[in-house]
Amino acid sequence: MERITGPHQGFWIASHASESGDRFLGYAKICRRRPESYWDANCLVKLCGDDLHGDAGQAIAEVERRAQDQLRSLGAVQPAYA
């Protein structure tokens, strides 16, 4: 399962949940432009979830929160476009 959301403070978040046995771990990429998919995302930052979850939706929700927290920590910085 994957999801792309945004823009969040001018950035996009591409998230993916990877199956590990019967649990899921979330991964996210913070991008300047909206990617077509998680796998094709040209990103600035890669993040991994802290915990395994019972379903993919929970894993993605956790890692999206972590990515949004990372963006909030940047403050009012504007993205630079190439």
C-alpha cells in the first residue's frame, strides 16, 4: 500500500507500508514535487516508522505523522525549485 499527500508546507509526502510477517512498517519520502509513486519519488528526506503495525493504514499514518513533524521543524522555510 502506498499514498501520496500534500502539499504540506510546500512539500509532498510519499508513503509506503512494507509487510513484515503479519505486521507492517511504514516508510516515507519528503519531496519537492508530487511524485507519480513512492518508488519513483525524487526525495529530499527518507524516513522509517518507529513501530510495526497490525495493518498497512496504521503504518502509513504513523510515518506520515513523522514526516509532517519533520516539516514542521523546518519552520517557515520555503522549498527551492530547480
